[in-house]
Amino acid sequence: MTRYSRRTLLKAGAAFAGASAIGSPAILRAQAARIKIGHLVPLTGFLGAIGSYAQLGVKMAAEEINASGGIMGKQIDLMSEDSVNPATASTKAQRMIEQDGAVLLFGEISSASSLTIMQVAERNKKVFFSTGARSDALRGKDCNRYSFHCDIPNTVMVNAVGTALNQKGMVKGKKFVTLTADYIFGHDLLKAAKAFFSANDATLIGDELIATDVTDFSPYLLKVRQAKPDVVCCNLAGNQVTNLVKQYAEFGFPYPLVGFNLNTGDAWAMGEGNLSGTWPTVWYHTLDNPASKAFVEAFSKKYGKPPENHAWIEYITLKMIAQAITDTKSTESDALIAYFEKQTQFDIMKSRKGYFRSWDHQLVQEAYPFTVKPKGEMKDKWDMLVLGEAVPAAGAELEAIYPTKTQNPCNMKA
Amino acid sequence: MQFGFLLEQVVNGLVLGGYYLLIALGLSLIFSVGGIVNLAHGAFYALGAYVSVEITKYLGFGSAIVLSPIAVALLGILFERFILRRFYDADPILSLLVTFGLAMVTEQAIRIIWGAPPISAAIPQSFRGSVFLGDFLFSRYRLLILAVVAAVLLGVWLLLHKTSFGRVVRAGIQRPDMVAALGIRLQPYMTAIVMLGVGMAALGGAFFAPITIVHPAMGAEIITVAFVVVVIGGLGSFWGVVLAAMLVGVVRGITIHFAPAAGEASIYVLMFLVLMVRPRGLLGERIEKFE
């Protein structure tokens, strides 16, 4: 066999290092007149499936903005990468700010990774929009001045589904077993679920913490049956949800399965006839309003499938960022934070406009409980869900389903 | 009652072990005969799943379970003829690198052909639900898997132990030089072993597509467990791999019963313990060419 000598390796290494040293300044010069924005989202691992939708949404938004002349005449330079895991996400965020010259960052689905990016943002005094992370703690005890949160928090998801379950008489006096994703998001969601159960006279008779890389749920399902609950509740994330729902249908248990977290992409991957129960969502492509319809049509035309809720959230986030930079004529963090803290209203493709709450930077918006469409009524394979009434109900204060100042321990340092 | 629940976990663990076995047995055979650590084995498992989902759309689930492994086994011929064959006598690190590369190329190819989002698959109606034996519960679909795995296992055992093909393969594992001296070329046998190995992996993929998420990285997820099984079982031993697969399934089930959060860690602890006591694996044979 061939063995490369150390000398050859050394030469190759030097040549490689040399090439990259010569190469990079040229790239920097060429792009000086552009606005650089860093985007991180998991493309691998248990959230990679929904992350791939997120990337489609953000690409489309950037292309549209650039095609219409960019922001203040400058083209957006979108750097979108796989965030991989919390440690890598943090390293990449730091690199994007320090070396690549990103003026701000956005993205992420994993609450654990989002937390590490939030710390990088704060350290570097750059704005970060956490688009898909749902842990309450991020906008609660871990909140900071530079981080904004676009997706609905766990408490809102629990409230959305809980309201619907209460109406069906599935909560009061019932015994619940929960299956929980074993990382910050799941722990946080379980906490919100427990608060809901105790406020509504339900008992939690069992909880299973499940590692994020588990694909076979059969041992857990056997334990669920042993507990003999009235309702099984899924607090899992990403691929876990898809796997659980498929295997739950496989075993065919009589206990209804509901859940406090589901993304449309996970539902689409489940296969015919597997999903049932009541779940929450933040946006769905059948929402009936002009902005949403136009977006769904353009996205479907471009990619041959409708947008998933992460495609939507990345899309509206980049559009909000572009609007903020245009209105403030600045990419400075202080100017942008002040702009969003004025609680500027944005059309986010829902019947009511959304705004970032000034004191915890949460995007306040409607949420929806949903049930599953019977097969005969589906228009196509994407048309799986029947949205319930938006929560909070029309006429009620939009903030009614969000934690109040006394409930949410967010204390931002100036 | 507690005992009944535990027994249920043990039986379920055995069924799960059967599924690990489909992937691990091929991995073990390819290593034993060719000396190649096939890091691309998971990729064939993923291909098996994707191809079966495609075939199911047109010909139904039954045909998919049969045709998908055959299609992937045919791909295995190309894999052996054009890639593996060059590395039998090379430094093992090279075959490790080439199969690792192939795993990545296959994963990306799947992304290009089927897209990055997972695709959907469901169990046929007739196999849904559970069978009850008294208070005992079995998933109907997993019973089907168990039956097929048992049949495949029997087939492979007969092939290796009761045919002239098997005799050459087993001799080739221990003393390839002697086999060569007797005027037998091992290469066609190796092609057959690779076909068999990747075909079994594809069968595993086809069976698990309806009950787990079908996405491009699914191969990378399964390969680690398969390696753990091979390492615990020991090289060159048919029954070692069988035993190890069952053991891994059962240990995982029992751990989840008592300490759910430790479920995934338990199989690595098991591997650690086995290697401490028996560095060659449970029933591993001494194979001169690897010493």
C-alpha cells in the first residue's frame, strides 16, 4: 500500500493553509457592500428534518429581498449553516460574528443550541432572533437584551392544546402519562404541563424521559400500558414525535394520544392513518388570509410542496429583520433593539398582527390547536390538519395566553 | 404483576434484538471474510427503507419487502466489484475511509433523490394493533418481523453450515491462504457474502420504514448499535452475533423498565463489561489474520 511521508503531508498542509490565506481577503473585499446575516439551523440529528424546511424558507426570503433591490440598496449575504449541536452552534455563531462579519444572527430550532447562541449574541452585543426554539426558560430566566424569540413558548402550546382538551372533557379528573424529550426543551415543557395538570385537576401518574436519539419506543410503550392512563401526552421533539406516533399506531393502544408539541414536518413524515389526537401549532399553510395564501402559492411553486411552519417562521423573521434595517437605516444592535422594543407591529400571515413584547422579547401572536383530518377529506397528502379556533379567541387580548410579568422571571440587564 | 411486566420487556427485547441482528449479521460476515469494516452498511439499510417505500406505492407492502432487499443486494455486487475488492489486502484504515466516504455519498444521494425532509410510510392495515396472550401484549407487526428474521436466520445458518458454499466461506474466514492453495478463488464468495450482508440490512430497513422515521441520516443512526452487537458477539461466530443482538435488545428493555433515562447508555455499558471479561467478544473465535 501507499504511505504518504510526513514531508508530503506537511507540504500539502502548507499549500492548503497558504491558499486559504490568499483566498479569504479577496472574498472579504468583494462583499464589503453587502449586509451579512448569519443563519444557523440543525440540518442533521433529530431536528434536521424540520431544519431542512427552515432553510428553504430563509433562502426564499433572502432571494426575494435581493431581487427587489436588497435592503437600502445593499444585497443580503445570507450565510446559512448546520448548527449540529449546542457546542458547534456556539462556535459557528462566534465565527460568523467575529470572522465573517455578520451584523446579526437568526435561526435555530433546538432550545439547547439556541441558549448557547443567545450567550454568544450577548457577549458580542449582536442581535439574535431565535426562530424555532420553544423552551420557556429562553424568554424567562435565561433571557437577555440581545435575543428575540419568534416561536410560541411551551406555556402557550400547553395553553392552546389544554383549552381544546378541556372543552372535550379530557383533562379534569383524568390520569395522564407523559413522554418527555430529555433535554432543556422537554424538561421545560414537562414543567408547563405539570402546572396545567395541577391547575385543572388532572393527575400525572407517570413520566418517561427519553433521549433525543431514541428510534425504538417499544419498551416505553409497554410501560405506558402498564400504567393504564386515561390519556397519553407527548412532550417530545422532532424525529422523536414521528417515531412515537408511528409506533403508537403500530401497537394500537386504546388510550388517546395528545401532545403539547408538534411541527407540521414531523406530522407529514408519519404516514397515512398514524396520527390522531389534539396538538398545537403556530402556523399552517391552510390559514385563510391574503399574505399567507400568497406565500404558500409562491413557496409551492418554487419547491413543489407547501411550506412547513419552520419555513414560514424563517421567512417572516428575515422579512421583519429587513423591514427593521430599512426603517432604522441601521444595522447597529442598539437601534434595532429600540425599534423592536417599540412593539412595532408586523403582518405575520395571521388574522392578527404580531409584535415583540418589550420586556421579554417574545413575538406575541395567535396559536392554534388542531386535530387530524379524516382521510377522505384530505385534498392532498399535505392537507392533514384541521385547525381549531385561534387562541386567544377573537376579541381577547393577544397576550392572554402568554406568561405574565409575574409568571415569567425575565430580567434583562440594560 | 411486576414480573409479568418484566417478562414483557424481555420478549419485546428479543424481538428488537432480531431487528438488530438483520443489520449486524451482514456487518460481521463482511468483516470476518473480507477483513473490511463496512461503515457504509447503514447506508444500505437506509436505501432498503427508501426503495421499499417507493415500491410500496406501486406494488404494495408485500412486494416491497421482497424486492427492496433484492434490489439493494444487486447494488451490493457493484459495491463489492468496484470498491471493496481493491481493499482486501490494503491497510484497514483505507477501507475504513472508503466505506465511511461511501456512507456520506449515499446519504447525500438520498437527499438529492428524495429530499432532506423525511418521507412517510405506514404499516399495512392488516398488521396494525397488538395481539394479546392473556395479559401479554405483542405488536402484531413485530411478530411478523420476528417470524421473518427467524426464517432468514435459519436460511443463513443452513447456507453457512450445510452447503459447500458455507464450507468455503468458513474456511476462508480462518485460513484464506489454505483455501487459495487448494485452488479456490475466494472473490466470487466474497461477492455473494456482500450481497447477502447488504441485502439483510436492506430487509431491516424495509421492515422498519413503516414504524420509524425514514430520513437520509437513518443509516448513520443504526450503524452504531450494529457495531456494538458485532463487538459484543465476537468475530467469526454466527451464534455470537445472534446472542449479542438478543442480549442488547433485552438489556435495553430491562434498563428502560427500571431507569428509562439510562436506556441508550445501557448497551454501551454492556459492551464495556463484555470487553473487560472477554476481549474477543462473547463467542469470538481467534482469527489469525486479524491478530
